[in-house]
Amino acid sequence: MCCVGEVGSCSDTGKSGACGTMLEEETDQTYENVLAEIQSFELPIEATLRSVYDDQPNAHKKFMEKLDACIRNHDKEIEKMCNFHHQGFVDAITELLKVRTDAEKLKVQVTDTNRRFQDAGKEVIVHTEDIIRCRIQQRNITTVVEKLQLCLPVLEMYSKLKEQMSAKRYYSALKTMEQLENVYFPWVSQYRFCQLMIENLPKLREDIKEISMSDLKDFLESIRKHSDKIGETAMKQAQHQKTFSVSLQKQNKMKFGKNIYINHDRIPEERNETVLKHSLEEEDENEEEVLTVQDLVDFSPVYRCLHIYSVLGDEETFENYYRKQRKKQARLVLQPQSNMHETVDGYRRYFTQIVGFFVVEDHILHVTQGLVTRAYTDELWNMALSKIIAVLRAHSSYCTDPDLVLELKNLIVIFADTLQGYGFPVNRLFDLLFEIRDQYNETLLKKWAGVFRDIFEEDNYSPIPIVNEEEYKIVISKFPFQDPDLEKQSFPKKFPMSQSVPHIYIQVKEFIYASLKFSESLHRSSTEIDDMLRKSTNLLLTRTLSSCLLNLIRKPHIGLTELVQIIINTTHLEQACKYLEDFITNITNISQETVHTTRLYGLSTFKDARHAAEGEIYTKLNQKIDEFVQLADYDWTMSEPDGRASGYLMDLINFLRSIFQVFTHLPGKVAQTACMSACQHLSTSLMQMLLDSELKQISMGAVQQFNLDVIQCELFASSEPVPGFQGDTLQLAFIDLRQLLDLFMVWDWSTYLADYGQPASKYLRVNPNTALTLLEKMKDTSKKNNIFAQFRKNDRDKQKLIETVVKQLRSLVNGMSQHT
């Protein structure tokens, strides 16, 4: 401060002093300016001082002198000022001393106040720091909120993705992934969590593919297990759709056939009412709510998997896998059980599984686009159809029960109708039904063969006795019999046929009904059905019934009486064939006058059976004759006859009389033929008895006894046991024996030898060989019985005559052999 004053003083002195020259004035002015700048306290002053030293030589010294002068002037001024203010200073000091105590007190108070302020400020500082920290947090929160508001949609979408994955909404999850990748991730791609999410999405997609494929596998396994239930439901629906129309058709048939009688034969109204009632009951049952395939199967796994693979761009892989697996399942479904043919349940399970399989495929075809195509399903169906036909053809061949075959036919019809409703061609199945129809007819024929056999076994082969009008009407209701003479007779009376006839007639009609059952629902015209019924009925008559009749006729226990009744029965059954034709016409409404209508072959069937029975009558009658002939006990060496016919022969004749009385119910020619055959066989048996090679000797007495038996046979023949013979026709059966015996009885060998070969010969029917054989047996007997007769002349002559005749006969026989 002193220096500044001094400088100022110097400056003032320079202004007031007198300068000798202009230079000094300028120099003094310069120094004064410098001093003024120094005193102005403007820093820095380096430039000012440098200007002092740089302007002139010795400037420093001069400047210092000026500076000293300035300082001295300031000191003087200070001293003056101090002197002027000294008293005031002293007073001030005194005052200061006075306030010292108060200052100390104030200091203490200030110190205490400061302490209190410091103590109070600490809490303020803490709160301030808290406020600062909160403000920082608030700012950070604001920043975080802004960032979170940017990230929150991403996190919400990712959380939504996780929820969709947990809820197995995989298709929605894939769509969410697309939104995350295309919309949300670009907003927060700088954050690490976003990178983790981006890296996790491919794994999630693979998980979705695996899960959806697993669901698809579970679905395929489920529908494989439930195919039979699906098929059963579909078949019930198809059957329900047909029930109403079928009921109407049966009702129309009932109305047409109601109270219609054709020659005492009608279709029972009760049967039609029962059929209609049964059909309507089925319709009522089918009116109940039927589940659809959508109710039974959850197809969502297929839809999800298809959509998922479509979104992932791998739809072709899914389609190939699905089709491959379904083809494998188709092969399993088409593989039948080995014992399928044993019960109808086996066939039903087989059909329902197949229907269930193709119903699912049809549903997949219509609700998805491209998963399966019509070409694919057609190819699969053609493959399956070939397998089905082969399986049914093989297994149905084992079926021997017609009811089972009929059930199989009904199942095939329902099976075909069901799949036809879904658009699958089934013509080959109906063609197969015609093959099965032939097999069904065969099983029916076998079944009815047993029925016929049982009827024949239970028959008593006696005319049906009737004791009152009620019994008469019962028989008439069962069999179309018309005989005015029988109607006029009073009770009791008898039908000519036995009980088997009405039973067989009823069973033939039952067979027609059974055959008709197979023709139902085959979509065939009435003409075709009529032709089927007539052909199957012809098979029943010509094969089954004819075979049963032939087997019956050939049975050993069937006697002549039974054979006679069989012939009568076949006659009435033959007459009833026209009523069977009317019966079929009444069912089919196809007139018999139609050009292509097949006729029943009952005429030839029963005619053949009658011929067989007639032949069996002839055979058994001859066998019975042989049995009586075997009872013959001739004494071929007797010398004299008994004088009466043999007992066996009289028994035989009595038997023949009784049998021929039974034959009066037979057609005339049959009885006559049987009688002629019996007489001829008896004649032949007697002749063979004489010519038996084991018979070595025969006496004249034995010939005479044999002649008595032949006479009885001739008497029987002349008694006309069966009417209708003309003259002595029946006696001619014994002409060979008669001429042979007459030749030996009268010993007319000369006439025989002389007239041999002449048409008018008395012994025309005597064969030289036969006569020679019998004569040699008599010759041997004469030698044995007349050892001593050689001494009698007559006996010697007779023996010579026999030897002569024997020689002549041998010569004649040898001549005949050479001529031949």
C-alpha cells in the first residue's frame, strides 16, 4: 500500500514539477502510466514491467527511482492520514477492548451456535444425501421404467409363449415365436436376455415338433384301439338310414301277401307281421342318439401336428409319416384272427375295425387339405378290398352253420352300405356275396339234409290216422292234399301218406324262407330273386331230398311195407311241387308264365326216388324169397315124395300173398312188376337149387317132391295175387321148371331129343346142359341105390337108357359148343 501511495505521490509530483525537456516529460508520463497500471492491481503485470525494461537503457534504474519517490509520497500521505485518524484509532482500540469481553461471549455463543448448527446440519446432510440418493434412484427408476416399457411387451409375449407351451397350444406358440422374432426382438436385441430367448426358440420349435409327433403317435395308437368302436358306430348309422325304407318294403309285402291263398297255400300273415314288428322295433332302437366319429375321436392332435409342421415348413415330412403309419395300421387291421370263422363276433370285430379305419381316413380327407388325398384313399381301399375279399373267401369256406353264413352276409351288406355311404366302391363285395350265397345254399342243403333224415327217422311209415275234423284240418293246413273221396268218408279215416310228407313240405317252405333271407338287401330285382329261390329249391329237391330218400330206401331196416309207403309219399310230394311253385310266385310276384322262369324239378326227383324204391322192393322181395329158400331141407335121396308141398314153400307163398295185398296201394304196374319179379326170382332160385354143384345126387322121389312144390308155385301164380295180369302171364315165370320136371316125370327123352330145336317142341324151354346136369345126378343116385338092381332086367334096361340119354345129351351139348 505504501508503495502505491508513494508511486501516486511521485506521479503527482511529476505532474506538478517542472521538466526541462519534452523527452523527460514523455518518460515521466510513461512511468506514471506504468505505476498507475501497477496500482490498478490488474494481473498479470509481466507485460507492463517488460515494457519498462525494454523501452530504454537504464530504464530500470529510472523506474526504480520513480517507484521510490512514489512510495515516499504514499508514506507521507499515510503518516498524515494516521496522524489525522490516530485519535479515532485509539478510540477504536479502546472500544475494541471494551467489546473484547462481549466478543468472547459472542465467540462462545457463535461457537455454540455453530456446534448446534453443525449438529443439526448432520441430520440435514443425511436427509440431503438420502434425497440425492432418492433422486438418483428416481432417475434410474425412470430410466428402468422406460427400458422396461420397451422390454415388457417382449417379456409378456415370451411369458405367453411359455403359457402356450404349458397348455400344449403349440400352433399358437409357433405363431407367438414368429411375432417375437419379427416384431419384438428387434426392439431389445441389445440385451442379453433377448439373445438367450433368441437362442432358445429353435430348441422350443424342436420340442414342439417332438411333442406334436408324440401326440400324433398317441392319436394313431388310440384310433387303432378304438377303430372297432368307430366302425360299430358308423355301421349303426348306416343301418339306421336303411331301416325306414326296409320297413316300408316289408310292410308292402305283408299287405300284398295278406289273406292270399293259392291252392290252399299262403304266406303266413303272422310271419310278415312278426318281421315288420321286429323291423319297427329295430327302427325305434336306432332312433336313439348315435354318436358320431367326432364324438368318439379327438382329431385335434392331427390338426395341431399338421398346422405345426405347416408353420415349420415341414408339411411333407408329416404327410409321409402319417400315410406310412396308417398303411401299417391298415395291414394290421386287415389281418384276421385265425378263429374268426367260428363266431359272428369275430367277423363283426373284423368289419368294424376296417370301417373304423376308413371312416377316420374319410374324415381326415375332408377336414384337412393335402394330408390325405382321394387318390391315396382309393389306392388304400383297393388294396384293402382285395385283402378283405381273400380273407372272407377263405374263412367263409370253413362256415358250416347257415345261420352264421347268413349273419356274415348281413354284416357284409351293412359293411358295404356303410363304406359306400363314404364314397368307397363296393361292387366287388356284392359279387363276393353271390359266391357266399352258393356256399350259404350248400350249408342250408346240409342242414336240411339232417332235418330230412330226422323226419325220416321219426316217421312210422303208416298212413296218417284222422279221428275228427280238427285233425283233418290240421293236416290240410300243413299239406295241400285234395281227395274228394277221402273227404266224403266218415271219421275215423286215413290219409294215404305218412307223417313225413307234411313235415317235408313244411321244411321245403322253410328252406325257401331261409334262402329268401340271403337274397334280402342284395339290391337285386324280383326276377333275379325268383330265379335264385327256384334254383336253390331245385337243388334241395334234386340233391338233398333225393339223396336222403335214396339213402333211406337203401337202409337195411327199411322193409317192404316201408318201401311201399315211401313210394306213396313220393307220389304226393311230387303232386305238391306245383303248390311250391305257386308259393315262390306269391313271394316274388313273378308269374310262372315268364319266359325265363325256372321250373321245379320235383317230377324227376320223386320219380327217381320211386324208381329206386321200386328197385329196392324188387331186391328186398327177392332177398326175402332167398331167406325162405335157404330154409329148404330136401332129402335128395328119398325114394318116395311126402305127398304135400314143403313147409318153407307154403310159408313163402303165404308171405307173398300178404305182401302183394299191401301192394294194392301201389300203382298197378309197380305191383305187377314186383309180383312178376318175385315169381321169376323164385323160379330161378328153385332151378339153381336143382343145379347146385354141391348137390351130387338126386333121386326120382326127390324130383317128385320138388314137382309138388313147383305145382304150388304155379297155383299161386294162377291165383292172380296182383290184379292186372292177362291170362297165364304170371305162370310163365315157372315155365322152365315145369318143362324140365315134366321131362323127368314122364321120362319122355325120345320126344325131347327128336323135337329139340323145333319151335313147336314140347320141351322148348329145357336147356340140354341143364337136363344133362340133372340127369347125371340121377344116374349117380341110381348106381348107389341099385347095387343089386343090376341083377333085375328092368333096372338094367333103365340104367342103360339113362347112360344112352346122357351120351346123347353130351353129344348135343358138345355140338352146341362147337357151333357156338
